[in-house]
Amino acid sequence: MRVRLLQGLCLLLLATLPWLPGVPAFWITQMNYIGLYSLVVLGLVLLTGVGGMTSFGQSAFVGLGAYTTAWLTTAAQLSPWLGLLAGLLLTCLVAYGLGVITLRLSGHYLPLCTLAWCLALYYLYGNLDFLGRYDGIAGIPPITLGPWSLGASESMYLLIWLVLLLALWATRNLLDSRAGRAIRALRSGSMAESFGVDLAHYKVVVFVYAALLGGVSGWLYAHMQRAVSPSPFGLGYGIEYLFMAVVGGSGSVWGAVAGAATVLIVKDQLQNVLPTLVGSGVNLELLAFGVLMILVLQYARDGVWPLIARAGGWLGLRARPAAAQAPWYAQAAELPRRPLPAVGERVLDVDRARKEFGGLVAVNDISFQLCAGEIMGLIGPNGAGKSTTFNLISGVLPLSAGQVRFMGERIDGRSAHDIARRGLVRSFQHVQLLPDMSVLDNVALGAHLRSRAGVAAAALRLDRASEAALLREAARQIERVGLADVMEQPAGSLPLGRQRVVEIARALCGDPILLLLDEPAAGLRYQEKQALAAVLDQLRREGMSLLLVEHDMDFVMNLTDHLLVMDFGTQLAEGVPADIQANPAVLEAYLGGLDDDWEVPVAAPTGAPGAAIAPVAATPVVPGVATRLGEGS
Ligand code: ADP
Ligand code: MG
């Protein structure tokens, strides 16, 4: 209630600021600049802060928006609104082109590249005759809205802040959606590809979105200044925008406003205050500004917005979550499920799969088949090539030779997101969650392919029905694996064992036909392992197929129908658990590695599947306690 009241008051203040008595005209100009800068910085919060792509070149897009409208409204005498449309179209085209070419670059190459095209566009603006070269274009008309002209500073103020608030609203909506989860996963490398997220696509989308915000800012700037010249679109400003994003903080869209306001106000105050302190002869502004900013970054590493938010929290201005209420998505429709193949039908067929890393043959002509409704185990010591086999099947790594068929179709050579789309979903040996995102959102990422809600729908909040269905499905899978109590917590705050279980829930959200689990039970307590085994058993009974790598022999022997043993990349044995336990070659390999991390399961001579395995090690083992065959590599 208090929060709503305060928000209302802030809005009222913002809307009436220019007409309040005693407000200097200079403030309004300053607010206009803060608004214009914030728009560009908002794009950077999304692009760099959330998506992890550093750009020094946003000022070039501001220039595109500004110059397009400047030329169209002067030379061609068109309406500023057409100028906006054309500017956005041109920005979109240029950004798309640049994005497709440069966003493949990784590491430092992308930021370097943004420097390059920022400079290139700057010199282009400065050298084209029809853009007035370095003198630019003057005499730009004001924006008109029906009979009203928005030439006055106050009316531009209203327009700029209206546009900014809309952009903040849309960006927040975007981050809180299916597309938003995909964008937040951009930093995590290839993980999200395994859930059908087309990372290259989302990179370009974010890049174009950020560029469009720059373009809008440029349009507003041109009609506010009524003149443009190349200098505000140069590299210096590109760096300043990025700097504002860092100072403001990228954890929230409000960081953009906080960053723009902080930098502009501090700069301005330094210009006022310093000359009175040290005299006007010495120009210490830049130095003092630099020192201040180093201090800000030293003491507020995540930017100033988190500090402001925390102060708000101390003052009791935090929106409290409604207690014990059903979540908003509880009533959503259930997502359609894909039909599972009949039990016994062949699901996976791996035919002489091979992977070489330089001279090392990590997977050496492995062949096996897996049928619907079956749990198959892949076991072997560290470095045997199990995880690599998973990577080959799920499309994370290309095969050196051999074939993989899934549901009768070849999938080797296909992309990870294409394979995920077909119903082959996996978890990772090294947990790959987005630690700052809630468990619910992490799991919902797994259902990415089960909705088609796009970026525009998300930004305009038209995706709620489909978003609710995704979240409901995620919540269902979280409950299924027994993590309902931590649904809203950041995934990174859970112990590692439970993070693995989050990964399983995320994989289940993809509605798999075949589920690949890489060491799902590692790090779990005994009861947790039993609960997990019960869940996996239930999945099998529902007709899902599972392939798991696991070191816990009790777990594997009790659960699987069928085992494949690998050692040094080769296939050592294959069969039902009882035969594997009695297989001399397996025993030999296991015994051979006894000195390091192989604790050895010795077969009971007539061991039925699921019989507890007595370890060779002299230490007595409490029956039922897992015998570990070594930590995961
Ligand atoms: P496992 O999962 O059975 O413990 P891995 O499949 O992770 O084994 O590794 C098999 C072998 O391949 C190891 O010797 C490992 O060092 C090597 N290997 C795995 N991934 C790579 C890679 N990306 N580049 C080079 N070597 C790799
Ligand atoms: Mg492994």
C-alpha cells in the first residue's frame, strides 16, 4: 500500500515537475538529458549487463536515429513521425546486419569490433555532404502532435519521460518472460542450447532492441536540439553510455536511470563546485570525476541502484510478497504433452560413435541401442568418455565418425537446440544453472520450446497465458522432484546436490522422450537418492526412456535395466546388471584401477539385478550405503 502510494506520488511529481513553482529551467533541461541518456543505457543494461555483450558503439545508433529524422524533416520536409519510423527502420537494418556479422565474435573481439563501427559511422556522418559534414544539419522542426507543437523544453520533457517510462516497462516485461529467461541465459554459453534456445537468435534480438532504444533517443535528441552534428555520436559518448550502465548497475532496469542521473549530476556539480574551490584556472573536473567514479565502483560494485533499492528497503518501502497466496499462474492451462513411443520401440541407436580430441580417442566406436520405457546406465571410471558420449548424443560436440539416430532419424550433425526440439533432453555433470535466477525460472527455461511467445508479445505483456502455463509446468516438475520448498530461492543458494535435482526438473520441463542424466545422484544424501530413484522409476513407468551416467553402484544396479561399461573410451561390456556384475573383463578393469578412485563392486555369483554389491575394499560397508566408484571428473 505504502509502496503504491509512493509510486503514485513519484509519478505525479515527475509529470508536474516543469510547472512546479521554483523549479529552475535548467533542471528541466538536465532531466531531458537524463531521460535521453537513460534510454540508451537501458539498452546497454540488457545487452551488456544481462546478455554479457559489451558494446562501445551505442552512440552510433543514436546518431542513426538523429540523422535520419534530421535529414527527412529538413531536406525532404517530412513529418517528424515519419522521421521516427524511418530512423527505427534504418537502425533496425544496420543493427541487424552488424549483429549477424559481429555477434559471433567472442571474448575481446566483440567490444573491439563495436569500437570500429562506432568510429566508422562517426566519420561517415562527418564526411557526407548531404548530412552537412562536420557542421551537421540545423533547422530541424519540432515534433508536432495534432495541433500541438512540442517545441518547448517542458513538452519535450513530458515526451522524453513518457517514452522512457514505456521503455522501462517494456524492458522489465521482457526480462520477466520466456524470452527474458533465454536472454539471461546468453552468458551461460551453450547450456541453454540444450533446451532449444537459439542463442544466436536472441543475441541478435537483444542487440537490435538496444540499438532501437538508441535510435529513439537520437530522434528525441534531434527534435529537442533542433540541430545535429557528428560530435555527440562519437566514441567518447559510446564509452560514456557504457560507463553509465556500469555505474547504475545492471541488475535492474532502473540501474539505467540511476547510472545516467548519477554521472550527469556528478559531472555538473563538479563543474559548479570545483572552480570555487581551486579557482577557475585549473581544470580538475576530469580528474575529480575519475576519482569519484573509482570510489563508486570500489564500494558499490553492482552499481548505485542496489544501494538505492536497499535504502528503500530500510525505509520499509519494499513490496512484501503476499503471504500464503496461490501463485498467479496456479490456474493456468496444462501444456500439451508429446506422445511417447510404445514401450519397447527403439528410441536411440548409437552406431560406432567416435570422438577424438587431437591424439586422444575419448570415445572409441561405441555402439548401443536404447528402447522406450527403459533405463540404461553408462558406467566406467573417470575419463572413460561417458560425458563425452552424452555430448555427442545431445549435439553439444560434433562426432569424429559414426552415427546417432533418435526415433529413427539421424541427429548427428544437428544443432543442440534442434535435437532438444525432437525430445532428447539432458542434464549436465557440472551443474549449469543461472545462479541468480530463481529455481522456478531456471526450471521454466527447460520448457522454452513448449511456448512460442516472442519478444514483442513479452514486452507488451501479451504473453501472460502462455507464460502462466510454462511456470505452472515448471512448478509441477519442481514439486515432482521434491524441491517445492525452495522454488522461489536463487538456484545458486542451494547445495550442489540439490542443484543437480533442479537440473533434472529443468530437463523434465522439456517434455522429453529420452532423458540423459549425467551423474544425477552425485552429492545427494541417502534419502534424497532414494527419492530420486523413485522419481526416475516413475518416469520409466510412464514410458520415458532414460540414459544415466552414475558412479553410485547401488543406485545404478537397482534402477537400470541395462548397462554399458566404458573404459578409456572403449566399450568394455554390455548387458543386464547381473551379468555386468559377474563379467570377468569388467572385474579386471575395475580391479586394475583399484589403487586410485575405483572402489570395486564384486559380483555376487548369482547376483540378481538390484542385489547389493559388496566392495572389495576391506572396510565393512553398511548395507544399503552407496558404494562410490569415484568422483565425477
Ligand atoms: P567421463 O565423463 O567418463 O569421466 P569424459 O567424457 O569427461 O569422461 O572425458 C573423456 C576423456 O576426454 C578425458 O580424457 C578428458 O580429458 C577428455 N576430454 C573431454 N572433453 C574434452 C575436450 N573438450 N577437449 C579435450 N579433451 C577432452
Ligand atoms: Mg563425466
